[in-house]
Amino acid sequence: MTIPSPLLLGSWALSFFLCQACTQPLAESTAATAGEQRRQAAAPPDTTGYEIRPPADPNGISRYYLGRQIAHVMGHEGADWLERSGRQQEEGTDVLLKALRLKTTDVVADIGAGTGYFSFRMSALVPQGKVLAVDIQPEMITYLQDNKDRNNAPNVEPVLGTVQNPNLPANSVDLALIVDAYHEFDHPREMMRAIKTSLKPNGRVALAEYRAEDAKVPIKRIHKMSVAQARKEMAAVGLEFVESVETLPQQHLMFFRRAK
């Protein structure tokens, strides 16, 4: 099987780091983004769990989290690849959506939404709910806004965030979905803490990552994660493991919830 070079650079994670409030008009969310950035700059950095050392893999950065080197992220220039015709078969995206077990009234956060591949598909599954399509790249927010009508998805709300905060309301999200993106977060601990805060009491996190335990998965090691590593990193922010669904062709689909 031939894997396109963008996959080797960062799966479909594209912009996948995250965003800052855009359930309001873009001009207002831009101001909120600037305010959040000033607040973060003023706060003393918390480096718990992080290391800075020379990159062991050139496809990653010099930042490590709990022993794992963080991968480079792709840019919005690869948007067309996210919508490639073979994606459903390669990744089993229909199987993934079914495994989420969404209710019609759910509020879902698609973290690192990119072009909205999953956002627009989930829209039809939550007709009385909504999809918060989170991304850090303004280009992707524009794409999502422009394509809501074409996809008949009025309940998709683009949200522009930062690499440390997805700008989601507290206690508002039933499910946070992160597909092939988490391993590229610059600030995974800060992001997951913010996502945890956004969850309702019974809210869940669904994390899809290429299987590090399977050498047959044709992707570079830095763009894979093991269940053990994912569990360690989620536990560090107070998220407990629920289950790992192993019916996708190449990925783990791991579910977490707030630790009781």
C-alpha cells in the first residue's frame, strides 16, 4: 500500500493543535485570541513533564512530553489531502463514527478539525446537538465557515483556538474527538487540561492514533502512539482509560473520561 507523503509528515493532523473561541464572530474571537495569548505570556511557564533536548527523530521537534518526542505538525497547504477519496477505506472512518455512539443531542468537539472531514459527517448524527469544529489555523476556520451551507451543516460551529487552549466553554462537551492530531500538540498537557475542563460530568474523550505496537502500519514511528503511552499522558491530567476499540484498519480508538 502506498502512503502519500503528507501522511508520513503528520497523518491528517494538518493544523491539529487547537483553537481559541469562535462560537462567536471571527473578529470577536480574534480579539479573544490576543487576550488569551497575553494572559499566557504573563503567566510563569509550567514545565512539568516536558523536556527540551536535541530531536532524536528529524520528523519531530526538540520538545518531549513524558518521554515522547512531539511530532512536527502539517500546515493548511495539505487541505486537499484530508478530503482524498480513499480516506474512508484507508482509515475506516465510517467504522470510527459508528464506534463513537453519538446521541442526537450531543455536543461534540472536533479537535483539530482541519477541513471538517469529521465535523460535517458528525453534524448529521447530532441534529439536535452541535459540532464545535476546533482548529488553530484561520485558513481552516474560513474553510469551515464557507462550507457549512454546502454540507448542509448549520449546527457546525468553527472555533479558533491556540496551541494551549481550544477555547471551549466549561462543562459543555459530551465528546471531544481527536483524530491523528494529539501526537502533534506542542502543549499536550495544557491542551488536555483545557479539554477536560470543557467536558460535561459524563463527557468522554475519543483519541484516534496510529498503532505504535503494529510494525505493519506504514507510517513513521513518531506519528504513532501506543495505548500505554496514551494512558500515561491522559492519566497525568486526570483522565482515566475506559476502553480501546481495535476495529479500525490502522488506528487505536481510545476512550477516556474524567477520573472519579
